[in-house]
Amino acid sequence: MNIVVFIKQTFDTEAKIVLDASGKIDANGVNLIINPYDEYAIEEGIRLKEKNGGEVTVVSMGGSRAQEAVRTALAMGADKGVLVSDPGLENTDEFGRAQILAKVVADIPHDVILAGRIAIDDGASQIAVRLAEALSIPSVSSVIKLEVAGTQATATREIDGGTELIEVSFPAVFTAQKGLNDPRYPSVAGIMKAKKKPLKSLTLADLGFSAGDLKMVINQYSLPTPRKAGRKIDGEPAQAASELAKLLREEAKVL
Amino acid sequence: MAKGIMIIVEQRNLQVRKVSLELLSEARKIADQTGESVVAVVLGQGIDELAPTLAASGADKVIVIDDAKLAEYSTGAYTSVLNKIIRKEEPQAVLLGNTAAGKDLAPRLAQRLGIGLASDCTGMEIDSANFLTFKRPIYAGKAFAHLTSNVRPIMATIRPNTFPVTPPDAARQAEVVKEAADIDQADLTAILKEVAIAASKRPELTEANIIVSGGRGMKGPENYSILEDLADVIGAAVGASRAAVDSGWKEHKFQVGQTGKTVAPTLYIACGISGAIQHLAGMGSSKFIVAINKDPEANIFNVADYGIVGDLFEVVPLLTEEFKKLVNE
Ligand SMILES: Cc1cc2nc3c(=O)[nH]c(=O)nc-3n(C[C@H](O)[C@H](O)[C@H](O)COP(=O)(O)OP(=O)(O)OC[C@H]3O[C@@H](n4cnc5c(N)ncnc54)[C@H](O)[C@@H]3O)c2cc1C
Ligand SMILES: Nc1ncnc2c1ncn2[C@@H]1O[C@H](COP(=O)(O)O)[C@@H](O)[C@H]1O
């Protein structure tokens, strides 16, 4: 079974967001991690390989530091890595990025494509579904259980207030939601092995793209107005509860 | 912008979802300013009777696509039908709710149409040239991106609870058009085997007006009953921090935060939650925040409009009694 896993390197969830002099998100000094949902995707890919044989290729697009993310995935047990890195990526949006990633996949044998439900940085829950469309194959979003039999999969997906059970034939894209599995940590042996695993670098030109087909334009970034500490209500619990109820009705007018 | 703002309406069991009514209400306001028309598109089976509701909520035109194959949401069939409707109608803008179905449908539809998509927006405005601009939270609400596009239609999914619902006007009329479901066989590749909706008398977390959330301070799953009692008095949803979810006290679907749900209710009541940055990311845009925590130094107090320093096991039941009094007044 040939498995392709898409991973993005994102800011650590602890990161505080500030804007730089040009009004863009400042990445200076920020810790980078593998997008948490993509860890479930990697783990699922490795488990599918362990059960069914085959190969797991990890694909990431980003700056040169994204190599670390790919190496981590290789250390967890993936077999090969591909990194798409190009200054021209600055000027792409979700539409273009999905086209580029679809081109990468087209050259790799694939039965199962795994991605995260959302990238927790500027992610929009778009890339994986757009990628499936670009490849004209089905996708199942927000998967919490994946069962594979032959060339078919039954996926349980989370919907508002419940779940759906969906059957698809390969090739197909699945996006991972928390609950799918518990991702493993790379072992020391895994980290050593990862150093020797193949990691291919590609530019936009290698893939036949020239940058700059923006469908959506970001005019500016802004930061939320910081919340201020409000009022602490003192007194005995009974008195405080009564005071709070009164404030919610009369001052906040929310009850 | 004469061609209109198109709202893809979501319905479940013949109930129009609240977020769709929110979108119709806001689109109506914008349309009235720009001389635009509002087009509602609704897909499903046996849905004729929804047209008057959509007209009353602001639609000038209602397109009904009624077919057994559309009874339940499916990515392929819905994309197939809507792609054709949008190409035919050529609207200026297409709006969907950022629900499970909206999140799944919008990117595929956008890719097929060769257009951009502003996801999970919490703001929509018109600029001086009558172009729509969208505001969307990034980094789980730690920043915002402001987007627009020259490509038409401009497409966006809007987070539930972003806009108020205007009371329906039963006198409003709309042109009602029935279209056949033209589904390409190639789009029917995923087969829906089963839908399981958990019975719950409480509102969906992302749609709730009030949320009562419990963290590690709840000490165990059995204690959530005191939050549920409080929630039921005021019609609230119940949420949880990741610490509570990781302890196995609550399912992940109840988790609020950077790796859970992002919520923006009118009132968020945090009980036994310390206020970690990842939790605040998910609920920081709530209109009012109440914190109940026994640690006066807890970070949650730095963002709470009202706080009670105390033992939640004492305070919450008392608050339930106070709310009962208010509701019965
Ligand atoms: C990658 C990543 C993603 C994350 N995503 C999320 C996320 O989506 N959502 C999320 O919530 N967290 C998330 N976290 C975890 C986050 O960092 C915190 O660990 C978590 O929010 C803490 O939960 P808590 O406030 O319930 O627990 P704690 O921090 O342990 O706080 C418990 C609070 O309860 C109070 N308390 C205890 N007993 C009582 C009592 N009897 N009465 C009143 N108060 C009491 C204590 O004073 C304390 O303030 C994430 C972390 C990482 C690394
Ligand atoms: N630059 C990227 N490189 C590789 N995979 C990506 C990239 N961006 C997004 N993805 C994948 O698509 C998923 C959804 O991302 P997004 O649409 O940005 O929220 C992520 O969890 C990744 O699996």
C-alpha cells in the first residue's frame, strides 16, 4: 500500500503572535512544531504500512526549516521525504498550494493520502480537500477512525453533533481529527535511521510552476484588542453568586 | 454587484440551521446598501416548504434542488450540483456556514470553480468600491487576516454566531425556482453508509449562545452533572478544557481551544479552568467571560469580565439556584 502524508510545520501553540515592521506575522524566535493534526496523519500512515506493507512518503511545503519536520516524521517511521521550498510560495494562496501539492503527488504512487484536519497556524481546513479535488479523487474530512480492507476504506468522520460512516475506494484523501490514534514518539534508533532516509527537495520550477496566481488577497493583518481583567466579586459564596447573577442580568444583559 | 449574494443554506430534518439564517440576515443588510439581490440555495429531499422561511429571512430568490440523492449531505453530489448552479447564476459572492458540512464542501467547490475561499470568517464588510472584504481569525484567534479578491464569485465560510438573526418578515416574497439535481456520476465516489446524531437536548457547542465549561478543577467526570444542571437552567452548551478531555472525563468534541473548537458565545462560564494560552485562543472572542476558580492568581481572571474566587463545588450549585430565580421571574 502506497501512502502519502502531508505535513506542515507550524508555530508552537505557546507562541505569542506579533506583527513585524511591515505588518506581517513575525516568525522571529518562534518555536516550530509539526502541525498537531498532522502527527495523527503520520501515525495512521505508519500503522497502515505496518499492517499492509508498502511505503510512506511524507510531503511538506515550506521554508528550509521544514526539513526538521520531515526528518521527525522519518524518525517516527516514514520511509521517504519530499520538501517543496521556494521563495515564490510567499505569493500563493490555498488554490495554488493545492495545485502544487497535487503535482507532487501525481509523481508518487498513492493509494491513501493523509493530511491534518486543519493547520493551526494560518490554516483554513482547505488544502487537503482542494488537493483531492485537484486530483479528482474523493476525500473524507475530520476522520476519527479508519478501517481498510483491500482497496477500500471505511472512515468514521466527525460532524456537528455526531458521526458519519463513509466508504471510499482508493485512491482517496483522509484528514485526521484528534482521536484517530495516539502518535508515537520517534525512538533513538528511529532518529539515527532517519538521517539516512531519502529526502528530496523540489522548487516550483522543478514542478513546472511559476509563482503568482493569487485568487485571494490578504490586505492586512491585525491583532485582537487585548481583553482587560474585569471585576472580581468578593464575599461569601452565596452572596457572590447572587451578585454575579445580578450583574449578568442588569449590567451585561446576557441573561 | 447586481448578480447577488448567494447563500448556500444548510438544513437538517427540514430545520434551517441557525447559521444559515444569520447569513441571510447579514446578506440582506448588505444587499440593501448595495442594491444587491440575495439568492438562497437549498438542497435536500422534500424541502419545498422551506422556501417561505428563506424568503421571510431575507432571500429575493430561492433555488430549491430537491432530490433523493441530496437527502443527506455528501461532498460529491453537493459539489456537482452547486458547481453548476454557481456557474449558471454567476453570483458576486457565495457564503456558507463554517459547519462540518460547510468546511468539507467549500474548499472542494472553490477548487472546482478555480476561486479563492476565506474560511471561518468572523467579519464581513463592504469597502468603498462595494467589494466584500472578510476578516478571519488565524493562529486560533491570536491574530486576524483581512481578505478580499478580484475574482468572482468571492467565496467565504462564516463562523456560526458571527451575525445576529433578523426577525423573519412573513410578508416578504421571493421568486422560487426549482432546479433538477444534475449530478455527475464521477462525483458519486464516496458512499455514506450511516449517520449517527447523538441525541442531546443541549445546543451544539459552536452555535451556543451560552457555554458552561469545566476544566481539571472538576476533579472527575461524575462532577460534570453540576455544570449540566447550571447549563440546563439557561439553555447552555457544556464544554471542557483539554486537561479534562485528556483525563478522559469528556469526549474531544467538547474540547474548547486551539486544538478543539473555537467558540464565540455571548457568555462563557469557565469553571476550574486556569486559562492557558491554548484555551484562551478558542474562547477569547466570547462577548462576556465569567471565571470561577479557587486560585486568585489564575490567568483566566486576566481575561474574565466577572470572576469569583472560590470553590466551584460550592459556587456552581449556588449560581444554578440564582439563575433559576432569574429565569422564573
Ligand atoms: C499542542 C497543544 C495544544 C493544546 N490545545 C488545547 C486546547 O485546544 N484546549 C485547551 O483547553 N488546552 C489545550 N492545551 C493545554 C493547555 O496548555 C492547558 O494544559 C490546559 O488548557 C489546562 O486545562 P485546565 O485549565 O483545565 O487545567 P489546569 O491548568 O490544571 O487548571 C485547573 C484549574 O482549576 C482550578 N481549580 C482546581 N480545583 C478547583 C475548585 N475546586 N474550584 C475552583 N477552581 C478549581 C485550579 O486553580 C486551576 O486554575 C494544549 C496544549 C498543547 C501543548
Ligand atoms: N505547506 C504545506 N505542506 C504540506 N502539507 C500541508 C501544507 N499546508 C497544509 N497542508 C496539509 O493540509 C492540512 C490542512 O491545512 P490547511 O488547509 O492549511 O488548514 C494540513 O494539516 C496538512 O496536512
